[in-house]
Amino acid sequence: MPFDPAQFRQLLGRFATGVTVVTTNHNNEKHGMTANAFTSVSLDPPLILVSIDKRASMHAIMMEHDSFCVNFLPENRREWSDWWAGKAPKDADQFVDIPHTDGVTGNPVLEGCLGYIDCKVWERYPGGDHTLVLGEVQDAEVNTDPDIKPLLFFSSKYHKLGDQL
């Protein structure tokens, strides 16, 4: 019996994730993309992984550039997720009205997020229609504001964190 790719996609959509924006500064041009395919890999050395669709405009940049930053979006920044999921211009400054600073690797760090992880590329691996990019953490910071909550994605919709069990 053949496997149904649409059902697989639907199933994966039932896994709740946080929302991140992966940023980079390549050839003095800042770029970003929304990603929820992010995970920690190792504590020693500190490694993370992001999965980049080969059809994404950010893919070629991530294959050439040696660093990137993962910004964890708070629930009040849904518009940033939408912006870098396809509304941001490809030929203009994507960060013109977005408050940010430059991280230790020179990549944009979005202000007001839950935190960020700034990395140098450790390795790249083929993964079907994606490329898996491992990053070695160079810097990280957590926002300790107890009132800040994560932006969540579940069943193709944004959600807010509910009550703790």
C-alpha cells in the first residue's frame, strides 16, 4: 500500500511547535525566514539544527554563508512570522521597520523575542527536499520577562500557550 504524502503532512501539522525566524547577514544584506523545523542537537558541543526547504529563497544563502541566528518569536509577533514566511520583499531591506541588533556573528537578532541562538555553521546534510543545517552556538540569550509567552503553530494555525497542567 503506497504511503500518502498528504496524510503525512497533515499528521506533522498535528505536532505543536514554536515559531522561529532564522536570520543571516550575507554579503552585507540581511535576510530572514520563518521556520518551525528547529531542534537542539547537542550540549557538548552546543549544536542546533534547522531544516531549510530547497525551494526557499533563503536556501542558497544558507548554503553559502557560514553563520545564522535563530530567534524565538513571542505570541505578540505573529506579523513577523507572516513577514518572513513570504511577505518580506526579496529585493529590499527586510529589516527596515524591524527592531534588531547585530549578534556576535553579525547576523540580525530580533528585539523582544523569547531569546536567540547565534551560530556558525557546523555542517550541512541532505534531507530529501530540505537541507539540514547544524549550527555551533556562538552566543545565546534568553528573555527572562515572566510575562512573555511563545508563539505556537499547530494544525496550520497560530496559537497561544494555554494553562499549565
